Amino acid sequence: MEIKILNSGKTLRVNQDQDLSSNTTKILVRDLEMFYGPVRALHGIDMEIKEKAVTALIGPSGCGKSTFLRTLNRMNDTIPGARIHGTVLIDDVNIYSPEVNVAVLRRMVGMVFQKQNPFPKSIFDNIAYGPRLHGVIDKAVLEHIVEESLKKAALWNEVKDRLQTGALELSGGQQQRLCIARVLAVNPEIILMDEPASALDPLSTAKIEELIYELRKNYTIVIVTHNMQQAARVSDFTAYFYMGSLVEFGLTKDVFTNPLKKETEDYITGRFG
Amino acid sequence: MRKEMLGSMEQHRLTKKKEVFSEWFIEKLLLMAGISSTLIIALIFLFLFKEAVQFFKTAGSFDLIGKWVYDDWEERNVFKMMWQSISEVPKYSLIPLFCGSFLVAFPATIIASVLGIGCAIYLSELAPPKVREMLKPTIELLAGIPSVVIGFIMLAFLATFIQDVFHTKFRLNAFVGACGVALAVLPIMITIAEDAMRAVPKELRDASYALGATKWQTIWGTVVPAAVSGISAAVILGFGRALGETMIVLMATGNAALVTGNIFSSVRTMTANIAAELGSVAQGTEHYYALFLVGAVLFTFTFTLNFISEIILNKMRQKLRM
Ligand SMILES: Nc1ncnc2c1ncn2[C@@H]1O[C@H](COP(=O)(O)OP(=O)(O)O)[C@@H](O)[C@H]1O
Ligand SMILES: [Mg+2]
């Protein structure tokens, strides 16, 4: 479906071929505040992220998109001085409650980073890293997981004959798909992506977007993107952040065609940001 | 208009020339400094080998292994692998010196590797910034202890302690020396291994944590493997230093040139051998050249080890720059 955005004259293909109202809530964020030492990076965020849908986080640089994303798998725990208030419920469990096992949480909530970061190991060992952490040692099982994960990440055909070669010999786009496969190998339910295509050429970007579109059938995806077109193309929901606050959140088609707030409209039409 | 431009260009070129000349001069000066240090090393090499080969004027290369000597007690010829420079029939076998050097350097490297890599892991991965800030200067302080002081402590205290614990026959032995040498090579090993681990990009640790790894799983599964070349360079360099260490072994190993594999036996290393004998030997004698030969062999060993570790470190730096 093509939509003319407001008065900007740009047209975007917006994802709209599915009724999402019946999807259940996967992540529920309530009154979330996040601090780096004395500096508050997130202000009272409330958000409801639907299962098996793609939610895009947009907003100008430094507005807290990555910070918010990292609160969803507690990667902020690794940053000294980071503190958090409020609740993040995943499947109705508060992931910040003391009983939560962070290792299990992170396995359930996978993460793909802005810059592709394969380990300096073989392709096979990259994918097998996660399963091995969680106790899989049987060679046949590992081989099966590696094959399945690479197939899901649409990389199998390109690498099936050279699983033992170094991951760093792959192209940038292939490395990023390898990182996605590495996440899929631990069988997550949610996948967080922080500008996964920002360092890639247009062709590789297209492949990643196609892949996201495929993965959405089975996974809940939250993606940070700088690129308006990308947000419109791949996402079902869009959240617009500005200076640590959530300004607007809704179905992508609504946010892009009929935003409630003036700031959102200005950002989307490129008048600012 | 054109003229004006030309004029200003001319002027510009002139001022530039001045700058260019001073830069040229400094550049050449630095180049000379670089060349001269390389030249000095080459000259040492040359001098050492020139003197060392003179040994073969009077002796055969087989003498470096051992000699058939008539034994008065057994009343027959026996093969002796000994370093016995002051004797009716001088013997210059390198075998007991090799035994000594390696019997000290191997255990020293193992002890220093275990302690050093452990310490490097702690410093780079586990220590809170404040503890790190305290420990780093302490390690540098350790590097500043004169080796004669370490040797003295080994000789006076540790030797007695080790004899009490292990009931060794010799109070001064290879193991006592190895402990002291380990202490001496520890700082450089910690520094290199820690640098290697800190050079592992944060992105890799994040990838590991994001897959559900604990801190220890990340250290063993990601950081150490990614830094393995730097860590091995540290070990190789440490081994080279251990082979070259002189004062501690001279003081703490007993200096008996024995062919042995027993770590609690007294030994004499190549370095201690040179240090102990070169002062009292007449120039130009067979004994004098024999000592140079030991020096040349030792230099070859340590030079090769340093060279290998330097190559590994360079490769690693290139790999991580990517
Ligand atoms: N590790 C950190 N320590 C301190 N401040 C940080 C850290 N990471 C991000 N910030 C700050 O938090 C704010 C939000 O950053 P970030 O979430 O990275 O923004 P975005 O991803 O939207 O560009 C910025 O002002 C940034 O300077
Ligand atoms: Mg960001």
C-alpha cells in the first residue's frame, strides 16, 4: 500500500497487510525511567509492544532509542552507573525483579547491534556460541542448530560449504546476517535490533529488511532505525522518541499518515531532525 | 594579477623551503637514531660471533657436547659431558649449561604465566577501576626491583623455606632460581597480556553478554580466545627474558654445572656461567672463546624468541585494527 505522507510529497510503502489488533501484548513498559549516573536518559516511558509484530523506534540522534532498547534485555546492566526505575513486563514477568535470571532473559530477548560484531571464530563456532553457553555439547545437535539458524537468516546457501572459515572473511552484510543467525540459534522470542543496517550498502540493507519481514511471522521484533523509509517499510508499529520521552506511539500507518502530534509530523516530513 | 599570484607563490615556496629544511633535518636525525640502534645490535651480533667462532681454531664442534677422558678411578676412557674450564683437560660441554638454563627458564615461565595471565585477567576484566589504579603502579614497582635484590631474597629466605618444605638435597637449586626469575619476568608478562585483553573490542563482549553469557563465560569464551596471540607473545617474551636473566640465577641456583633433569638439583645456567668466569679469564685463550660461544648461543635463543613474539604482536595489532 502506498501512502502519500501529508504534504511532503514523499510516498512510502507502508506495511498494512495484516490485522494486528488481535495480537497479544508481549512487552509492557510502565513508567520507565533510566539514568546514566546523575543524567536522566529516559522519562516516564509507557509502551505496549505486540507479539509477532515489528515495532520501530525512531527519533533524532541521542534521544534515547538505544538506551530504551537496552532496557528490554537488561544490557544496561553492563554499563557502570546505569540505574532504572519503573517496570518492564515480558509475558507478565517483571524482568527487573530480583528473581529474574539475566542469562535466561537475554537468551529469550536476543540483540543485534549497530555494527556487525561476529566473534573472530569460524562461522560454525559463531552460531554455536550461544547454544554451547547453555549446555548443548552434542555435535549432531549443534550441527542441526547451525544449519537451521543459517537457513532462517537466509545465509545458509552462501556459506554452507565453508562453515569452518573465519566469520571475519564474510562481507559486511553477510556478517550482519550471521549475527542475526547467532541470535536465532538460542531460540529467542523477542529480537532487538539497533540500527542493524546503518553500516551496510543498499543491497545488503534490502536483504536485512526482507529478512526482518520473514522473521516477523515467528518473532517479536523491536528495531531502532534512523531511516524513515525503512521504518515505514518494515514496521507495524512506530514509536517516536524525543529527548528521552516517548512523543507518539501507534500503528505505523497512522503515525506516518496522520500523526497526532505536530512534532512527529515535523520529524517525519523531514522538517527537523 | 598573474604576476601577483606568482609572487605570492614564490614567497610561499620560500617560507615552505625553510620549514621543509628543518623537517628534513629532524627526520634525518631521527632516522640516524633508528639506524644507529639497529647498527649497534648488528655490531654486537658480529663481534660476538667473530669471537665465538675462534673457539673452533683449537677445538672441534664435538667438544661442545662432550669429551672422552681417561678416568683414573674406573681405569678406562669415559665420555664426560661437563663444563670444567679449569682442569688438566678442560671440558667445554654446553649440555650442562643447557640443562641449567632450561631447568630454570621453563618452570619460571610456567609460574609467571599462571600468575601473570591470572593477574592480567583480573586487571582487565574484573578489577574495579580503583583497585586497578592501585595495582598497576604496584606492578610497575615490582618491575623496578633490582634483580640483585630479588636474588638476595631468594638466597637468604626462600631457599631455606623451600628446603624445609621439599627437603631438598641442595639448598640452592633450579627451583629457587626459577621462583626468583618468575618474579623478575612477571611485570612484563602482565603488561603485555593485559594490553592484549583490553584491546578486545567492547562490541565482542556485548555480543557474548547479549547471548546470555555470564562474566566468566565471556572471559573464557570471547576475551581470552580473542587475545590469545597477545597472551602467547607475552609468554614467549617472558621465556626469552627468563633465559637471559643473570644475577638471580647466579645467586640462587648453586652454580654446579650438572647434567640433570631434577628441578631441585643445583644447576649452572649459560648466563651465570659467563658472569662467573669471564672476569677471570685471559683474553684470547680457548676458555675465553668458549665463553663467547656460550654468549652467542644464548643471544641467538633470546633474539629468536623476541623476534617471534614481536611478529605475533604485530599480526595481532593488524588484525584488531580492522
Ligand atoms: N554509556 C553511557 N553513559 C552515559 N551516557 C550515555 C551512555 N549511552 C548513552 N548515553 C546518553 O544517553 C542519551 C541517549 O543516548 P542513546 O540511547 O544512545 O541515543 P540514540 O540511540 O537515540 O541515538 C544521550 O544523551 C547519550 O549521550
Ligand atoms: Mg543509538
